[in-house]
Amino acid sequence: MDHELIINCLFIIGARICDVSLSTLRAVNVIHGNRGKAFFFGFLEVLIWVNVVSRVISKLDIPIYGISYALGFALGNYIGLFVEQKIGWGEQLARIFTRMTALEHRLRERGFGVTVFEGRGLDGPVQELFVQCPRRKMKSLLNYAKELDSSCYYLVENISYTSAG
């Protein structure tokens, strides 16, 4: 392979990683109603995409460009999801079902806001704890709850809007 061909393949792969990763971030912001961020990511995504696709289409006689385009797309999905998970925008709601009455207090000691509902399960009384927290902290919340009560059961929901904004 000649030097120019390698540079073009690396450019195509890198640019596709960028535009597909931006696409992932744009989609998350659309879902969360963040119009400004969605606009910004969408603009950059398409600006990059137009440049890359025009390069590939103008050189359809070079199959490695198509392969580079596909590889960049696949890597962009992987990296975009990784970046989005690390950023962890948004809030989530954990519903934690437990028989351990102290769990509510231990979570509050860790700084989590907890609302408690009393209920009855198959084997008797249970508490349903509602805990809202930033998405990036949800894993540590659930790990802590499981550490305190290994038999607790939880559900996690994404939050689009709250009365607090």
C-alpha cells in the first residue's frame, strides 16, 4: 500500500468514528430534550459525514475505502456508546424493593434523597424506595444497596422531566 492510501484510510476511519460518536451524543440529547446540544452535535456530525462520504463515493474503485468507512462506523458506535456512558448525562430513578428497614436511612446517610412507600410482597411487608440520582452515580447507588441488602430488587428508569426542572 502506498503512503497516501494509508493516510486516506486512517482519515476515513477516524472521521467515521467521530461522526458516529457525535450521532450517539446527538440522539441522547434529543431524547433528553437538550435542543442546543442536539443542534451542536448534529451540525458537527453531518459536517464530518459529508466530507467523508464524498471522499469514499468519489473513489468507489478503491474497495479499501469502503471497508475503512464500515470499520469507522462500527468503531464509532462502540466508542460513542462508551463516551456517552462515561459522561452519564441525565437523571435516573431507582425503585429499590427491600425488607431491610435500615436501607432507607443508610442511603440517606450517603446523601441520597429517598422516598419510601410501604407495600406487601408475596412473603410479607416490603418497602419500595424511590431514589433519584445522576445517571453517572446510579451504579454506585445500586452496588451500595446490594452490599447492604443482597436480596433487594431494583428497577431503574430514565427521567426526562421533573417538576424541579
